[in-house]
Amino acid sequence: MGMSSKRGYIQGKVIANCVGKRVFLNGGVARRPYSSVAEEYFPDEPSKPVVTSSQIPGPSSIKLTKELGRSFDSNASYFISDYFNSKGNYISDADGNKLLDVYAQIASIPLGYNNPALIETARSDVMVNALVNRPALACFPSIDYGKILSEGILAAAPKGMGHVWTALSGSCANETAFKAAFIYQNAKRRGSLDVSAEELASCMDNKPPGSSDMVILSFDKGFHGRLFGSLSATRSKPIHKLDMPAFPWPRAPFPQLKYPLKDHVKENHEEEERCLAELENIITKKVAPNKIAAIIVEPVQSEGGDNHASSFFFQSLRDITLKHEILLIVDEVQTGVGASGKFWAHEHWNLSTPPDMVTFSKKFQAAGFYFSDPKLQPKEPYRQFNTWCGDPSKALLARSIYQEITKNDLVTKTAEVGSYIYENLEAMFSKYEGHVQNLRGKNYGTFIAWDHSSPAERDQFISLCRSKGLNIGGCGSAAVRLRPCLVFGKKHADIMLSIIEDVLKTLRG
Amino acid sequence: MSSGNYFTNEPKEPVVKSETVPGPQSSAGIKALGQVTDSRPVYFIADYEKSVGNYIADVDGNVYLDVYAQIASNPLGYNNPALIETAKSDKMIRAIVDRPALGNFPGADTAEIIQGLLDMAPKGQDKVWSGLSGADANELAFKAAFMWYQGKKRGFTKGFNEEELKSVMSNSAPGSPELAILSFERAFHGRLFASGSATRSKPIHKLDLPAFKWPKAEFPSYKYPLDKYEAENKKEDERCLAIVDDILKSWSIPVAGVLIEPIQSEGGDNHASKEFFQGLRDLTLKHGTLMIVDEVQTGVGATGKMWCHEHFDLSPAPDIVTFSKKFQSAGYFFHDPEIMPAQAYRQFNTWCGDPARMILAGAIGKEIAKNNLVQRTKEVGQYMYSKLEALSSKYPKYIKNLRGKDRGTFIAWSLESGEARDKFLKDLKTKGVNMGGCAESSVRLRPTLVFEEKHVDILIQKIDQLLASY
Ligand SMILES: Cc1ncc(COP(=O)(O)O)c(C=O)c1O
Ligand SMILES: Cc1ncc(COP(=O)(O)O)c(C=O)c1O
């Protein structure tokens, strides 16, 4: 991948060669041009968005969504995609539109649409074998499963985490991690005692002591999934939770930082101290002693609005969990696999001790959790168990994804492109005060977000972007988040920036 | 259609090369895998490249006749050529490489892929929601039931009030209401937190996990043989239905759904009569609660009907039917439009299923229909049942309570104790048969849908040889 970009900084200015021939002024320093992995993967990637329908969703999308809706819930459908004609960073739809995609299937496409390396994997004999002979993995693993894990999912493991348990989605990755936490903590509580007859009998009636009264603590605005355990930990929005029975689990405040960070150093530190103190207070006073099995936290609260906290906050959180013998689960379902400019976002924190468990899904295509302490594997077999226990076909994909990321240095590249985007947005947003604010995600790869002045304006922004050929997602109440794939290069960034500025101009009127 | 048409090179009989099972190579593999993940439940390390049809090969060169079939989840035999073709299709490649967030960005081919599932839907069902595993399918169904139950009270298209919006964020009522799913003693519905709350099979499946305070009713325990104890068993049905009626009337938490397996599988292959299921259907209607049938293990042909509950002539059809395993894709079928939430993002998650697996399900459905495999399974099951009946009079100690008559190949029996059962299954492996157990002292047959008379003959011969040596 030795290609260099044909465009780049010219004496501190960024020339965006795209739809609207727009020039961004940039005060940043000149840097070396990026080589474009996208060009090498996708020689025929569109050079810019194509919008042919007068609105998006266009007539074909609307018609197909309606038809689909008769038998399948399509209430949340944006438009009907044409994956056969999607390429790299561009998603095609049923009306022939081609949109630059910085939402990427809710942050789950790793290497662009129709990535040739993944197509090769999908065509391989091992993949065909994994698809047609899906094993009950825990009982009948295949010869190569150990190798597939060690060359892929495990090769990518966060530092200090040599074990993995695989699952099928972000929600079930978190729930299996919760199970590991409950089983571990109850075993610890029991010590050398055997499981009592009372425990065995009461659990069959869903009652303590056999059914645990322990809890998982999560943070305000956290999102951890939508099954019943994960949903009890989710605190993002009512619509995610309404009408569902939930466990009476505690939640702690998550810092609400003020931006720009450099202007609010003291206040933000105090805010983090406040949250940490309240957390200690909850642990020691509001919840009965030794009841919290684990604390789950996202490195950046994504669905909840892209809320960040500092390394100081996370290190202190780690210290608190160690002090109270609570397990720390870091939910990297959305932040993991490179987008933050590190392979795992929590690596930004340089924790003195690794987390106890790290969960993953989305961009890795395979889901599950890593752990370091072998005791997090239950002493008795068949306790962490189900029919499939993961999916070898997804483990194969994860291996290829990891290998491509490493080979092409995509984490570093994402960090660089992210800085480029951030700097340009910072410069741009200074012109649209009152419309956009709280730009965040500096030095956090492409994991960037900002707020609009109101939820309505945010929604309008997203819809205008789409009509100009940019597929972009929201989060929280009034935020917009960038979640491009890992082959989003500078040329894509320029097109995106240009569309964003166009739309902001329209909003400003 | 015979399995010979699919598998020209299927082995004629099992081959056992290693002295023990697992053999030395498997044991080494199990140890290595154990360094990074839990490998203690591993039976042996399989060689899927060499597995064909009803035979699974392992790394020690053993080839077993497989009547466990990946815990009842392999539909059409190992390396089925029709599924290989599907796996190599452009559609499949696309589905694997560009996995969509199906709720937000369905593809132009999504409707067609879904139609593949709907073509095999149980009678009376014309809608589907997709998930990823049996536990996931059931929990998604619970979510649908809870939204429906509250929607019925609130008005399906009405918004939420302030108190609901506020309380839900602290996991309290009324936003997070206390609502229950009623399940049955010895039932198995999965191992996540809500499915785990409905599961009542064994303590090891439930111990140390928080659970919802949901009720359980009793599942009929019949006396066998059924034709001898008709009156007693009818009374048992009535007794169990009365318990359900009572719980639905008086449980402290409103019951939004009644969840039941057509045959309790992990719990020991416990059967109940058509009349029991019809009575249960009536009770759900009477009390305004949904009937959710868990066909994760019984579904997709093995019982001699595509869906086992079709044996029961339920009217109206159940409200929700969940599936996974042999369909390779998971989810639930339903028909009432009100079971689909009126607001977006309520039944939602990142992937909302997996088109790659749904395409496979469609192909499985097509093969089943084309080759009449449900009918074939019914015939093979009858043949196998009569052979086993004969064996059971020869070895009454080892084949007790034979069950699954007229339920295709979905057959089970009990031994005298857990130890006797475990020994039987272990010894049978050394004869080249891979069979699974269930509950405390039972064994269950869960072959693929291309299991035929010739495979039955081998199975019977191996069992006979083994039991003769006891
Ligand atoms: C941080 C985080 N955890 C968990 C999940 C749940 O993942 P899934 O939708 O695959 O269940 C998400 C999904 O958005 C997420 O962002
Ligand atoms: C009837 C039934 N329901 C649900 C499940 C759970 O399925 P899974 O293991 O895929 O979560 C099973 C698994 O054995 C089952 O037999």
C-alpha cells in the first residue's frame, strides 16, 4: 500500500476537491500525505456521491419499505440499500443513489462495502465449510477453530487478556460477560463451601439464595444492548426500555464534560471527581455490601450521545473497582476495532491493571468477551453454554479483518484521518456558533461527534446531509456522530466536510 | 429422494480407529483449546471437511453415525451439496461481506430473503422477526409480548406519559412494569437472563444468575404406555390446566405470555397431549395473554410435521412461534399486526438477524419441500420407533419409557440412572454412534432430516450389540 494521495495540504490550506469545490482554511501544521488504502481496495469506488432521486428515501425505497413492512418491522428503515452496487465508503440504494457512508451500518462495517479481501475470505473453502456445517462449538469444535481464534480474535486481544468467550451480538456479548461476573462473584462468596441444597432448590423457583440478588452497575446514558439483562444496564433513552421488565440495578452519574476541553479543565476535573465520589457513595452506602458483581462502562458512551471522560476518570474507576472487589467490564462493542485511533479505545487510558472483561461485536463481525483471569471461566462446565456458542464463520471474518487492519496499518491511518477531520470541523464550526457546538473526539480517531442546537435541528441536519449524498447518524438527544469505516481516507473526509458545511449554511439561512 | 442422492460418498458404516473416545489427537486439541476458551464440554475435535451426510468425522480418523447432529441443529447432513451451492452464491458472499443493520438499511433482496423464511412458516403465521439464537429468539418474543400487553392497555398507537418516561430510566414501574412470562416445570428456553428465568430444567442452568419472579406451571407427567393409561393421563392434563388457570388468575404479576415447548426437549423429551395444548390455547384466550410456542428444538421437520405444534390442531394458531437450530436462522413468526410495535426502534438492535443465515434457512426450506423430507422423516421415524419398541422388550432395563411415537425421529427413552445413561452414551461412541442425552437419565435421538431406514438399521444394530454385551 504505497500509494500517496494526490491531494493534501498546501501550505496550511486544505483543498477539498469534491462536489462543491470548496476550500477549507486550516491553521494546522502540514503533514505527510496519506496513502489511500481505499483506492487500492476499491479502484472503482465512486469519486463522489450521486443523488438521483429528488429525496431520500426515493420512490423505490418507499415502495419496498412499505412492502417489507407487511411481514417485517421496517419502521426504522432509512432507505432500501443495494449492497450489490455498494463499494468502499459508498452505499447504494434502490433508487440508484450512492451515498458516502459515515454511519456504516451503525458503526459495524469495518473495511468498506464489498471489500475484496473479505470477499476472498467469504469465497474460501473454510468459509463454505463453516457455513454449511455449523457446529455446536463447545461440544464439537473443528480442527482449525483454535488456530482461527489465535490468528484472529485472540491476536487482536487487548493487552493482558488471553482468554475469550464468543457470542453473537453486542447484547449477548455483554450478557455472557454478566453471567461470568455473577458466577465468579457467587463462587467467591461461597468460598470453600459447596452449593447448598437450598440454593439448588430456590434457583428453580427464581428465588434467592440460588437466584442471585447481585447487581450490575452501569452509568447514566450508557447503552449496553436490548435483551433483558443488557437492557437493565442500558440507560440511554426511554424508547429503548419502555414496557420491559427490568432488574432493579443501580446506575451512577457519568461525567458531563464541557467543551472545548482546554477551556474547562478545572470544571471538568471537578465534574469527574463529583461522579467518582457519587459512585463510591453508591457502592458503600446505597447498595448493600458486596452486592455489585460488576460495573460496565463504555469508553465513549455512544448511543447515549458520544459522551467522553478522561483517562483520570477511568483510572480512578479502575481503582475503585479493585478496592471494592467489583469486576470492571469495558463495553467496546462500538468503540472497538480501530475507530478510536487505537485498536481498543480503552488503550487510550493506560490503565495500571487491565479491565477484567472487554466485550466486542459490530466491526469485528464476531462477538464475545475477552478476559484475563481464568477464574472468570466457571469452575463447572456447561454453565457458560448454549447451542452454538458463537459462529466460526464470523470468527473467520474477524481473522481477516484483523489481518487487513494490521497489514495496512489502518488504526494509525484512522488516527490521522480523524485528526484531519477534527481540525477541519473545529475551524468550520467556529463559523456556525449557535448551530453546532461541543465538538468532541479530539485524538480519538474518527470517533467524532458534536451537538446541534436542538433535536429538531439535528434531525433536519441529518436529513439534509442525506439529500446531498452523505449518510450520517445521530445519537443522544441532539448529537451527530461520525462512524465511518476504517478505510475512510482524506479524500472522503473532504467530501464529507464539504457537504457538512453546505448543510450548515442552509441551516444558518 | 434418498440421502444417497445428496451424498454419493457417504460412509456405509461407522469407523472407530482410536481405542478411546476422545482419541489422542482430540485430547491434545481439547487441551490446547482449553488454554484460550472453555473446552471442557468438548466430545471430540471434529473434522468437518471429512464429515459427510449423517456421518461426522473426528481428528483421530473416527467416523460416527451422528444422531445428535450438533444438538439437533444440523438440518440436511454434513456438507450437503445444495447448501454448499447456496454458500457459494453471490447472494451469500454479499450477505457475509456487507452485513447490514437490517432494521435501518434493509437490502433490495431483504424481502425475498424473508420470503424464504415465510414460505416455511407455521399455518396461520405471515410475519417474522429475526434473531441470532434460540435464547435470543425467545427474548425477542418476550419483548413483543410485553409491548403488546402494555399496548393493549394503553392503546397501541398512543404515546407514553411523563411518569412512564421518567420511571423507566431507573428501571422502575410504571415505565419498567412488572410483567411475567409463564413457563413450565422442566422447560428449557435458553440461558440469557429472561430466557434463563423461563428455563426450569436443571439448577446448573440457573444457579447464581439473577432471575425475574416469574411463575411456573406443571407440565403433564404421563404414565406409559399411553394407550393403557388414558383415563389417568386425561386427569393429569386437567390437573395441569387447572394450575395454569389458577396462575393466570392470581399471580401477583400480570402474565403477558405463556411459553411452552411442544415437546420439552432438554428437560427430558416430555410429551403432552393434543387436548392439553388445546386446553392451554383456550386458557390464553380466556385470560388475554399470548401463547408463545418455542419450536427451537422441535421445529423444522424432525417430528414429522414442519412445526411440531401442527400436530395439535390449535385454533386459533398460536400468537408467536420461535425458531432457531435446524433453521440455522433464528427468530419468531406471528400474524397479529398489533404484535409489531407501532413505533420505530422498539424491537431493534444493530443487526436484527443475519441475512447470511436467513439465506441458508431459505435454502433449507426449499430442499425440505422439494424432497418431501418432512414426510420422509415421519416414515423413517415410524420405522425406527417400531425397531426400538422391539429392542425395548429385549432390553427393558436399558430402554424404558420409549417416547415419540408418531413424532418422526424425535424419539427418546430413559435408562435406570444417570450413571447408566452416561455409560451407555460413552460406550456407544466406541461403537461409532454419536448420541446425546437429556435430563437426568434419558437419551434422545436428533438425527438430521436425511436420516433413512438404512441408517436406522445401523443404529439399531449398534445399540443391540452394545446392550447384548451388558
Ligand atoms: C456500546 C454498545 N454495547 C452494546 C450494544 C448492543 O449491540 P447489539 O445491537 O449488537 O446487541 C451496542 C449497540 O449499539 C453498543 O453501542
Ligand atoms: C426449546 C429450546 N429453546 C431454546 C433453546 C436455546 O437455544 P440457544 O442455545 O440457541 O440459545 C434451546 C436450546 O437447546 C431449546 O432446546
